[in-house]
Amino acid sequence: MLSIRDLHAQIGARKILKGINLEVRAGEVHAIMGPNGSGKSTLASVLAGREGYEVTAGSVEYLGRNLLEMEPEERAHAGVFLAFQYPVEIPGVNNAYLLKAALNAVRRQRGEAELDAFEFLALVRDKMQLMQMDESFLNRGVNEGFSGGEKKRNEILQMAVLEPKLALLDETDSGLDIDALRVVASGVNSLRGPDRAIVMVTHYQRLLDYIEPDFVHVLSDGQILKSGGKSLALELEKRGYDWVRQEARVA
Amino acid sequence: MSSQQQGLDALVAQKYRHGFVTDIESDTVPPGLDEDVIRLISRKKGEPQFMLDWRLQAYRHWLTLHEPDWAHVRIAPIDYQSISYYSAPKKKDGPKSLDEVDPKLLATYEKLGVPLHERARLAGVAVDAVFDSVSVATTFKDKLAKAGVIFCPFSDAVRDHPALVERYLGSVVPYTDNFFATLNSAVFTDGSFVYVPKGVRCPMELSTYFRINAANTGQFERTLIIADEGSHVSYLEGCTAPMRDENQLHAAVVELVALADASIKYSTVQNWYPGDEHGVGGIYNFVTKRGECRGANSRISWTQVETGSAITWKYPSCVLTGENSVGEFYSVALANHYQQADTGTKMIHIGRNTRSTIVSKGISAGRGQNTYRGLVKILPSAEGARNYTQCDSLLMGDKCGAHTFPYMEIRNPSAVVEHEATTSRIADDQLFYCRSRGISEEDAVNMIVNGFCRAVFKELPMEFAVEAQNLLSVSLEGAVG
């Protein structure tokens, strides 16, 4: 589904990604772990098409298309979704309005009929129950005055409504207490399926207790130094990141 | 008939021959302004003597005035002698069918959802309906008459209800008020007149579309709304004008009078032609709008969405004379391309316990310059007066400007006056967030701008709120990216 080859990217003159290689197939859940500043969030941003990043080498193929040539909204239409580390506030814009506009934009692109207000409400109510969100959320401004946990839940709600093929979760666990983490994780888990791939970027092993990955990758200084199964995450939790770096240097 | 009068008629006839030899249906006074032109306008409209006297007084006063220069706008000099001060429809002028109308203009109407027959009218196609200086027939007159509401073209009111006109005209905006209001007083051609009798709740929203159709005609309309004791009325004013390369002057006056326990809600969606993307053409919209809460417990509420005009220069104001009276001003002003908007309000607190609210949202894009200018004045008599002002600016791009000039004159120590102001930009983060959800950049901008304006839009009547949102998106096309 997603094939990243020798991806180099920089912000201004600062090189951040220095040759990323990653294969993600449908149905898989990947966790990308690494210390602060290793390039985790940059990778997620580049995949979603955020401006300000310059790709200097390498390629990203998504479902047979050159992902890097697509506009952010085209990526969304093609099924890419980024759950933001810091969801943005848009004052005065109704949460439900944004979500309905987003869903119908995506449906239009898929050649599906747009949902009217009633169909949309029925769908979103369902998903809100899953996320244990109160319906009053719908009528508040997008992320306006939301707590950190509410913002993250709102991200996963959007994901549940938009049903992407490739979900990128950028530090979705940061700032969550344990109860909120459970809710968010169960939301993500409900979206696991044979047609969908999930790439989680995270600092801590904690999230992986709730969302079990098929693969774990260690990102450090812009490169994937080591890949493995779930056990790698546990090892990282115990030993930190330094040994991976040393191992890589020796190799 | 005096010999002077005969001389005038001869003069007029002569000008006519020169101006419109072949066009028998035309009825436009040749450009220029003097007392004879004013007498001619007054006579064409069959006005009583008091009206003519008032016009002439205004004209003589106008001659002593100079154009004001305090607004934060750049303006090309206006040649008042090159304007034609009266224009009735000319069937041979303008396009004959929609096929002849600029497709760009039609596309705009389509986006606004204007019905097809309306599009023809708005685009200036010579159909039977009447534009320019003569009011469009008022359809619901009968139903209103049953409720005792008078809603008619101003010229009809002068003929049919002279006592009301004489009593209230100029009582809020005197003919000496300011350069443009004085000019309007001398030469106004039409507008709307509304009288709602005691205790009557007007059974429908009243609305009039003002238009400037013919080239080189100034539009000087005059609107007077009187809400008698305990009555209520909501008035909608929508404005559009076809494209012209030259600038056109629009100097209107609106007067509102609310007697005891009465309320008036006045909503405007102004979409005069703003000029093209290089700043060529467009309307000069210099308007004096003022309401007086004359009686106790009365209320006047202005809501305006100003997206058009090359230059907008207006301050819908409230004079709060009656005890416990309330003044409100809700405004969205947009300046894109080379548009300039200098707008705001004045709240003059005279009576005890008077309250006012000001919510102003300014949007600047392209090279647009947007200025909020507001005055809150609390007189010594206004014991317990309150004002709340919120003034927000949104900037798009790096070549536009937002300016705020809030004036406060507080002369009673019991007054409570609050002012809040913010300036923000549409953040790249917000745009990216929407786009990453599949929403196009343009839709995202519209969404964010509409969110910014929500506090004002919710004050608009339903159908106007939709039009206002559509207008904003049309006016902002190409503002980003």
C-alpha cells in the first residue's frame, strides 16, 4: 500500500529525514518509535503533505501513485488520514460542519452520494458513542476550548467517520490520561481491518499496550535503525534508545 | 407661469435635444448641478412646496461645504458637475438580453443563487421592471395596508403622506449634517418610506433592492423608517450594481426613528461593484445612516455585511435619547483587491440606562484596506449607560491592512464601557488541517472566514445569512494561493 524509498527531507537547510525506507501493506499496523527530534513527526507531516518541508531525494508510492505529487486534499480523497499531534482550533466553525464537509468531499471523490444532514447525524452519533463523546461536541467550534484529551478523541472520531485506508497517528497518546488513552485506543482498534493500514508515531511503549503493532521501527536521526516485532518495543522500554544507536554504529 | 419658469423649461428642453435626440424613452437629466436641476427633479416628481424648499436650503448649504478628508481612504477627485442627478429607465440603454451581459457577472449571480428572472433584472437587462432612481413596485403593499403599515417609494410618500414626511424628514440626519448627506438632501431621487403605526408588529420582513444601473448616474436614495410606539419592523436592504469601468458615486441617507417601546432591525447586504482586481472602476459608497431611539425602551439594531464597493464610507449610528433604549451594531466588512472600507458606528448615549453593543468583523485580503472607526459617546445625562465593543480583524496575505480607530467620550462617571479588539491571520495550520481532511483550500478559507463572522451572521434574517455567506466566498475568490 505504502512504499517509502530512500526518503530525504529538510526544513530550510536543516536535514531531518536522511534516507527512510519503509513498506506498509494493507492490514498492517506499524509503530514508529524514537527519541525526540529523530524525525517521527516530520515523516508523518511529509506523508500528509504539510507545506514547509522540502523532499530532496527518494520516493513515496501510495496505492500505485506518487504520493509526493498530490495536494493534501487529494491525499485525503485517496484515503490518507493524519491524526494531528496538535489539532488546530478553528473558532466559530462548527465541529459537525467541518466533519460533514470533509466526509462529503471524500465521498464525492469516491463517487459516492453525499450524505444529507440526517444520514450524517446518524453516522456520527454511532461513532461518537464509540469514542464516548458527548453530542454537545458537534456544536462546538472545531477544537475550540477543547482539553488535550478531547482534541485527541476528536481526531480519532474524524478518522472513524472518514474511514481512511492509511491512517497516520502522530503522537496520538501524548497528553492523554490512562482512561482517555483506553478510549482512543479502542477507537483505533475498531478501525483495524484487512483493507486498512495504520502507522503510529509514538515516543512511548505505553500506547502499544493498547494498540498492538505488527511491526516496530526505531527512527533515530532521520533513519530507521532497526525494525522488529512487538517485542522490540518492550526492549526499547527497558533499555532506552542508546543501544540501538550503538548497534547501528558498529554495523 | 413666470418668465423665469419659461426660461427654465426652454433650457431643459434644449439640453434634452442635445442629449437624447433619438431616444424618446429616455428620461435622464443632463450632467450638472444647479438650482434649476433641483427644481426640475422636484417638479418631475410632483413634490409639494415644502419639499422643494428643503432641497434648495440643502443645496445652498452644500455650496458652503467642502468634501471631508478625514477618512482612511485614498480617493480620486469627484467632479460633481459631471454627474447626472436624475435617471429614469431607458429601455434602449443596456443589454437587451442575458446573452449580451458579461458572463463574469452572470457567473457571480449564479454562485449567489439569484433566480434567473432576478439575474436579468440585476444584470441591467432592459425588462419592464424599473431600476435606478425610481423605486421598484412594492408587491405586498395591500397586505401591509391591512396592518396599517405604510411601505412605499419615498416619492409616493411625499405625495401621499406629506405630513409624516415633513414631520420626520431630516429629524435624525438634518440637511446640514455632512457634505454627502447635504448633497443627498438637495438631489435625492427616491428610496423607501416605512411607517409602522402604534402597537403594530409588521407582518413581514420589508425589503428593497437598490441598484445603480445607468452609467454616470449618482444614486442618491433616501430612506425614512418610523416605528411608532410599541411597534416592530425588520427591514432588509440588498445592493448590487453592474460593472462599469468608471467610478460611480452612491451617497444615500437612511433615517430611522423609534418611538417609545418600538424596535427597528435594519439589515444590509451591500455588494456594489467593487472594481476589478486592478482597482479600476467600482462604487464610491458614501452613506449616512443614523437611527434615533427617541422613546423610552426603544431599540435599533443595525446589521451590515459590506462586501462590495471600491470605497465604503459609512457609520450606521444610534442616538439613544429615550431612557433604557438599546442600540446595536453588527458588521462584517470585507476589503479585497484594491477595495477600501472605512466603516463603523457611533453610539450616542443621551438617556438614562441606555445600552449599546458593537460587534465589528473586518476582513482584509489582496491589497484591501479595512478600517474600523467607532465613537462611543456618553453624555452627562446618560446615567448608568453601558457599552460593549468587540472589534476583530482578519488578515489574508501580506499586502492588505487593518486599522482600528475607536473613539470614546465618556462624560458620566457611572458609565461602563468595554472595548475588546483582536487581529489575526488565517493560519497555514488551519488551512492544512482542513485540507488534510479533504476540504479544498478555497472551501477551507470560506469555512474559516464564515466562522470568524458567525457572531454577526447569526443576527441576519435566515435568507440573508445564506446570501451573505455566499457573497463572502464569491468576494474572496482567489484571495489565497
